[in-house]
Amino acid sequence: MLMEAILVGVWAALCGIDKFDIFTGIHRPLVTGTVVGLILGDLQTGLIAGATFELAWLGLVSNAGVQPPDTTIGAIVGTMFAIKLNMTPEAAIGMSIPFALAMQTAVIFLFTSCAPMMQKADQYASELNLKGLDKLLYLGLSARALLYGIVGFSAIFFGASGAEFIQEYLPESIVKGMA
């Protein structure tokens, strides 16, 4: 379980960088669900869950100041629920929405807390201090990668026990209703 959590944490960190800076598309639910499924040992469920999440969240992209629910963490948590609880991907979407919303809030908080760095960036730019600008860039990338990595790791490492609790105590009708 520890190795799975570490691998998903590293994947989530890469996705956190990709989502806002590089944009190769690896952060999208289709890819993320597939990779998490591969890491958790159920590639087929990961692919099906990722494709289902992609269709459900297709239009959710960051645009200007709008930050939608975080589809990357939603896909990681949802795929984990689908695999660990043997849940349908449709029900896993419903179960993962609170995690996607919580991550949305964490990202907004991170972006807001980094706002004072803009004055320093302006100063570095006016001084043509490229090394200073590079340091600020890497600081921002590292903070976001760390946030995504910790949340991705936690979702798998602690999520398994939470998933077992849900499976044991949540009525089947509610789980089916999430679909």
C-alpha cells in the first residue's frame, strides 16, 4: 500500500505541474484514471473509470480566474473508490466530488498565498534578474507539486481505510444513489 501511495503521489505531483503550466493533458481524468488503475493493479477498471470521469467532467477547465472542482484529484480518488470498493465508475464520481471540491479550495488558497510573490517578480523583472525570476517560478511549481503530491499520496494511503469504512457502514442504497 505504501508503494502504491508513493507512486500515486508522484503522479499527482506531475499532474499538478502539468495542469497549470505545461498542459500535455496527462492531468485529465482519462489518463489519470488509467495510470492510477495501473498502479493499483486494475488497469481495466482504471481505464473505464477514467473514461467515465472524462465524459462527466469534460468541460471543467481553469479559465481566467475561475477554478472548477479539481478533476485530477477527483479522478484519483474516484478511481481508488471504484477499484477498492468494487464500485461502478458512476457511483465513484458521486463519491469523489467532495474531494474535488476540497482540492479546488486548496488550490485557490495556494494561488492566493502566492500573490505577494508578484511584487518580487516585478522587482526582478525591472532589474532583469533572470535567476531571481527562475527561483520564483520553481518555488511556485514546487509548492503546487507538493500540494498535489501530498493529496494524491494521502488519498491512496489513508483512503483505503476510509473506503473500507464506507463499504461497511454506508447503506447500499446511498452508494447506488451516488450513480
